[in-house]
Amino acid sequence: MKVVYSDKYDLNLGNHVFPSSKYRLIKERLLQENVIKPEDIIEPTPATDDDVALVHDRNYIWKLKNDSLSYVEILRMEVPYSPELIEAVWLSAGGSILAGRLAMEQGVGVNIGGGFHHAFPDHGEGFCVIHDVAIAIRRLQKDGMIKHAMTVDCDVHQGNGTAAIFGSDRSVYTISLHQENNYPYPKPPSNLDVNLHNGTQDTEYVTALEDSLDKALSEFDPQVIFYLAGADPYREDQLGGLKLTLKGLEDRDRIVFEKARVKNIPVVVTFAGGYAHHVADTVRIHSTTVKVASEFTVSS
């Protein structure tokens, strides 16, 4: 299975709750466990500014590229601004575009990065600068590869940027399963929001996911699913209050791929959040998602 990855995905955040070194660690673990081989790794090219402008305001893009954000705008992003940060997020957007194309060819496409679902057209927030998933969907639509897409967001935090970007767009169906009593506030409506109570465990979560996918796929016929496989529903996550086990998270992954396979829908994986007390747990969760994905590739 081909996967998309760049060493420059590291957001250069230093001692930050977002462990951006996780991308490199995931890649290394996948190689060590023979899930992928070195030749399976595809280096992305950055999204073009025109790609990014399919989603984001030109003025916001200019400010990002020219170090012209205000103090308040940087504060809202909750990550320190640097040229390396901008390079990383443009690469991540290019990676999600490439993973989308791979999914259309091999049934599954994995970007070892991305999933920045809190970015809005005119600002970033919640560790997210630009919305790589939305950019990838718009680029695939522009290229005529797809007309209809679905996002399945299993991060512990609601995908407010995704909901805002696609809120009036009937070509994209958005699902978000998240902890209700958690960031963001307010939560703009997705097509289907599953508001989970604090302490939700494996069985309740898996049932809610199955039910929501069945409902969504009975109402909408996507040509691709973008799966935001957040690691932060884990019971030992610092920024989440759900209580999923490692096994529960693996079951979650498998359900998404199985439901998609029944309808022959390609799946694109991005990773979104993950803030476990031990980074190794976050890396293990994300790596398991890739292992499960590898079982559903059409070809490798």
C-alpha cells in the first residue's frame, strides 16, 4: 500500500501539547512492523496557492505566506507562527490531495498527516491553519475525479471548520462524532452531528458510529469518504473526555472501512488530533489505523 508522507510534516511546535513529531514516529513504526516498505512512501508536493484558494480567502492566504497575521490571529491558531509551519501545512494539503488520488486508484489513500478540521476560510484555530481535507475535496471536484464526497470525522472535537465550509454545499455530506462537552464552542451544524457524553466507552461509541454511517449512506451516495481518524477519543488523552480503549479505536477504524467497502467507496485517511499522555500511545493508535486500511486496499 502506498502512503503519503514528508519529514517536513513536523509543525516545529517545540514543547507543545500537539506532538507534531508523531508523524515521523508513525512512519518509523509502520516501517518497523513491515506494514509499509520504504518504496511505498510517496513524498507530496505542496498544494498550490490556487488549490488553497478553493477553500480559503486570498487575503488570509497572503497573510499566512507573508508573516502578516495579527497577534490575535496567531493566538487563535494556538500554534506559534513560523515559515516552517506554513511549509508543513501547505505540504499536508498537497498530501491530502495526493492521498485522495491514491484512494481513487487503490481503494484507500493514507496521508500520514493532515486532518486540520478547525480551519475556517478566513482564519485558523485549534492547532489548524488551513483545511487540507476541504482543499483536497475541492481539488478532486475541480479535476472531475468526483462530484460528491463525505467526511467522517472521528476526532474527539467537533469539526467546526468542516461544518462551516460545507454547510450550504449539497455535494459534500459531513459527519462528526465528538464529545459534546468539549471544544469548539459554538459548534456549527454538520449534516450529522453525534454528540457523545463524557466518558463514552467502546460499545456505545461503536454503535453510534455504525448507526450514523448507516443513516448517512442511506441518504447520500459519496464517491469518496475522507476519514479523519483522530486518536483523541482514547481514554488517556489529555484533551479528550471519552473513554475508548485501543481495541475500541481499532474497531472504529474497521467499521469505517467495512461500511465503505460494502458500497465500493474509496476512503482517504488523515489523522487529525491525538494528545495521549504518552506519545507512543498516539503513535500506536494512528499506526493501527494504517494497518487496518492496508487490509482494504484494492492493489498495492
